[in-house]
Amino acid sequence: MKSLLLDGIETYAFDKTRAEPEYLARLAEQTQAEMDFPQMLTGRLEGRLLKLLVQMCRPQFVLEVGTFTGYSALSMAEGLPDGGRIVTCEMNPKARAVAQAAFTASPFADRIELRFGPALDTISMVDEPIDFAFVDADKGNYTNYYEAILQRMPPGGVIAFDNMLWSGAVLDPKTDDDRALAELNNTLARDDRVENVLLTVRDGVQLVVKK
Ligand SMILES: C[S@@+](CC[C@H](N)C(=O)[O-])C[C@H]1O[C@@H](n2cnc3c(N)ncnc32)[C@H](O)[C@@H]1O
């Protein structure tokens, strides 16, 4: 992923952000060693942001789209209040196996449920209110995820969309994924149902609050 920031600033932000727990650092190393496209893992900076957001919002139910090896789900689990839980979905068998092993070995095994299959199917089967969502898979479907999650979200619910700067491609969209993300950014900036801010953290995080 291309850095959009001044040389050294991303490293400085990483260094000045609290380190993740040892088991998460190990999971990041394992992902690097064993998985294709290990750069998909959110990592320390965004993981700590997700933990803090969950800590602030105190959701009872979190939905994640795109588990990969489980780093972001485990980061959010650290911030959950008592009784809070996470459903996360993935459709790659290898990623599922690594993530499930990491969840089982973590202090949050009883709070994270991994569902295997396309995210839109998982979302359609959720029947409790989604208080907090993290969307990080399958860019062409982001608008579909937005609508499906918003329908199931109470006022005050929060959605964080990852990769909303898409290495800068949203400035001059050329591919279908570029256009899908640029269009969702346009929608979010004027949709009366929500408030939003596009953070320039890592590859861009759209933070959306339902009114
Ligand atoms: C960017 S990675 C997620 C990274 C993860 N949030 C983390 O921090 O490590 C996206 C993941 O979504 C999965 N995926 C892609 N399309 C999907 C879909 N339609 N439903 C569920 N998962 C999907 C991919 O297999 C991939 O593992």
C-alpha cells in the first residue's frame, strides 16, 4: 500500500502509538510469514484506533466484514464492554483457519464468532441491532454493506470503513473498485441519515455515525 504521508510521518505515528499486546504482534508476524497479501492486515495504528473507538462507543454488538487472520477483530475485542460480542465474516478457508486459531488462543474466545461465507449473507442473517461495524473487504460491495448495516443500526451506531483513500486512487478513479469507493465517499459526505469524517489514518478510515 502506497503511503500518502510525508516520509517518516507514518513511522512516527506508529512509534508514538501504544504497542499492541504480544499475541497480536505475533499474529501480525505469522500473517506476514504465511499469508498472501499480508499487507491487508490493519496493524498497530488502525488496530489501536479500532480498540479506542469500541472503548468509547461501548457497543453490545459489533459486526466486522473481512476477518482475514483476525487482527482487527481481536483489536476491537479488547475494547468491548462486559457482555459485548463480535460477529466477523470471512470467505477464504486459509484465513478462516488462522483467525479461528488466533481467536481460540486469545482472551476473547467467547466474544468473537467467525462466520464463513459472503458478508452480505451474514449481514442479512443478523437479527440484533448492530451498534458498531468495521467494513474491510470486497470494495465493490461497500455501498451494499453500508445500506445493509445502516438498516440494522440504531441511532448513534458507528460504522468505520477501511481503505477509503485507496492509495490515492479515489482522486482519479479508473477501476470499478476505485469508482465504488469514490462514490461511497461522495454519498457519505451528503447523506442526511449520517454524520461522517474521512480520517487520513493509514489508507483512509471513513467514520460514520447514524443520526
Ligand atoms: C483486507 S482483508 C481484512 C483485514 C482484516 N480486517 C485485518 O485487519 O486483518 C479482507 C478480507 O475479506 C475477505 N473477503 C473478501 N470478500 C469477502 C466477502 N464477500 N465476504 C466476506 N469476506 C470477504 C478476504 O478473504 C480477506 O481476507
